[in-house]
Amino acid sequence: MANPKITKKDLGQMMSEKFESVSKKEGVEIIEWMFEEFKTQMQSGMDVFIKDFGKFKIFESKARMGINPITKEKISISAKRKVKYYPAKAVKDLAK
């Protein structure tokens, strides 16, 4: 069975159903703007916190030594920036 998912179009449709003054196209544009704004803020070093949903944060992983699983040779893994999601309690409780 395929894993059900929700898309930006689905969110735009739901927004247009909830708010009569918003068309489906406008709903999708709002969702796209919101995600772009999240990315812009995170690139500038800010955390994105959404009450009752969670926090998105960019952090720097340190450079470290690793092992190539095929050749068993030691390799250097460079430092990089990663995004971490910290779910809010309300989201964590959904998994119970």
C-alpha cells in the first residue's frame, strides 16, 4: 500500500475550503511563500518555530573520520550544515 501524503496543492485546496476569500491558486501561493520564507530565515541563522508543530534549526556538523564500508579504508568526512527538526509535544503525542 502506498504511503499517503499531502502536497502543497492539497494544502492550498484545504486553505480555499477553510477561507472563502482565498482561491486554490492563492492558497498554493501562500504556502509556497511561507516555505520560501522559512528557508530564507534559516539561511540567515534564525530558527523557525511553529507553535504546537515544532522547530526547524540549521546546525553545523563537525568534520570527522569515518570508514569506507567496502574498502575499510579511513576517510575524512567534511563539516557541513544540516537541518534538524525538533517536534513539539503535540506532534510527538501523535505517534503514541
